[in-house]
Amino acid sequence: MTYNNLQIEEEGGILLLTIQREKALNALNQETMRELEHFFGEDAPGRDPLRGIILTGAGSKAFVAGADIKEFLDLDAEAGRRMAKHGQEVFFLIERFTRPVIAAVNGFALGGGCELAMACHLRIAGEHARFGQPEVNLGIIPGFGGTQRLIRYVGRTKGLELLLTGDMIDAQEAHRLGLVNAVVAPGKEVEAARTLLSKIAGKGPVAVAKVIEAVNAVFEDGTDGFSREVEAFGATTGTEDFKEGAAAFIAKRKPDFKGK
Ligand code: DAK
């Protein structure tokens, strides 16, 4: 697929994925959603070596300022349902991706942009970043998982307030609420995300994938997360990586994980 709205750069097994719609503050139009679907569903899984992905927005003003408002003016209820279902499926591809995906939030993360950041495994925010779910200002609600993920990250009390008022919060407040992992100087988001990914890249790749899988089970309705953890633990103990990790510990050397 030729990407019109995504730029992909690779360095040392880490992919930097940039949403390139700067004039519209990187708003997610349907073409970008299809490209994200292809990237996370078809393209990235086959890339090897791949230790992680950093997702950011072009420019320095916005990560993503929402779904593209200009595209959903004529939606009826049925088309709205289809769009929400598709958007949720795309964001599940990110949340269930087997290698860590870090959002480098370099400005506004509003509506679908806040939902996109929340679908990533970790979030680094620039000091100037702003988060919010302002859909109620438009007479709609979040449709890409925002009502579910925001509550799970920040709790029902503050989450409901943000969803009902449409208020924005700054990066420090997002950090205090547990919505982001760290706040850095503007322009340093990608660098900080790369440092974090490099640290994770030294761990056992199968273990990293299984941590993500087990943690996702916390949020899956009808899933017994403790049973999922037992299965995931069993899968990691059977790996060559575990033998290597244990041997390296005993020999007092750094492990050389192969992801097997
Ligand atoms: N969509 C389309 N264009 C956008 C946009 C967006 N979300 N946000 C900004 N832009 C465009 C502006 O129209 C403007 O374009 P031009 O007029 O220059 O052509 C350009 O980006 C620069 O924006 P501003 O001139 O407004 O810049 P300011 O610095 O004055 O303000 C702002 C920055 C981020 C505060 C402001 O742009 C803003 O409030 N933007 C909208 C934020 C917002 O409400 N975002 C949430 C959208 S609702 C659904 C599923 C999901 C969703 C909806 C439906 N279904 C399943 C049906 C999700 C909805 C959302 O995300």
C-alpha cells in the first residue's frame, strides 16, 4: 500500500510512524484510518527486526486534533455505527500489537486523537500537549473507545467529568491522573519515547509480547485475566529466551535474547 498520510522511518529496529496531515492538525480522516489499519494489521507485523513503534503527529502543534470533523457532517446513525466499529477495530490492532507502541504526544490530542494515544501502550507528552474528549461540544460522544479507555486510565470520577464537560487538560494534569507516563520539553517527545523503547528492547521479546497480552486481558469483558496470565507465563517459561535470561543471570552477563 502507498501511504498518503503516514510517514514511516526505521532506525535500529524502531519504527517512527508520523501522521502527516499537519494543515488539518493531523485529524484522522477515513483514508488515514484505513492506512493505520493496513499498517498495524498487515505491514508492521511482518517486519523483522521490530522492537517497537513510536506514533506521533507532524509538526509541533498537534499529535492528532480528532477525527476529521469535515468528513462526518453527513453521517446517519447507521454510517456512524459502522465508522465507530471500524475505528475501534483499528485501535484494537494497536492495543493488541505484540511489540510496544508509544505515543509521542507533541501537542493537541483531542477526541479521536486522545483515543488514539490511549490505544497505544505508553504515552510521552510534551509540556505543551493538551488532552480532551470534546465530542459533546459537537453533540456526539467518543466512538473510538474513548468512553471506555479514559475511565479505565483516570477513573470514573475524573473521566466522567472530562467526557461530560469536554474540557481539555494539560500535560502535567494528564501525568498526575496517570494518563501519560512522562512529560518532557516540547520537541523531545520522540527522543524520550526512543529512550524508553530502547530500554524495553533489551528485554525478552516474547516476554514483552506476553506482558502486553496479559495486561490487555484486564480490560477484556468476559476474560479471566489470571488464567490468561497463567497461560502467558507458561508460554514464556518454554522459550529459549528464558533459558538464556536465566543462564545470563547466573553467569553475571547481559542476556542475548533471540525472541524464541
Ligand atoms: N477535523 C478537521 N479539521 C480540523 C480538526 C478536526 N478535528 N481540528 C483542526 N482542524 C483544522 C481546522 O479546521 C483548521 O483548518 P483551516 O481552517 O486552516 O482549513 C486547521 O486545522 C487549524 O485549526 P485551527 O485554526 O482551529 O487552530 P487553532 O490553533 O485556532 O485551534 C484547536 C486548535 C485544536 C483548539 C482547534 O482546531 C479545535 O478545537 N479543533 C477541533 C478539536 C475537536 O473538537 N476535536 C475532536 C473532534 S471530535 C465517530 C467516531 C469518533 C469520532 C467522531 C465520530 N463516529 C463513529 C461517527 C471522534 C470525534 C472527534 O474526534
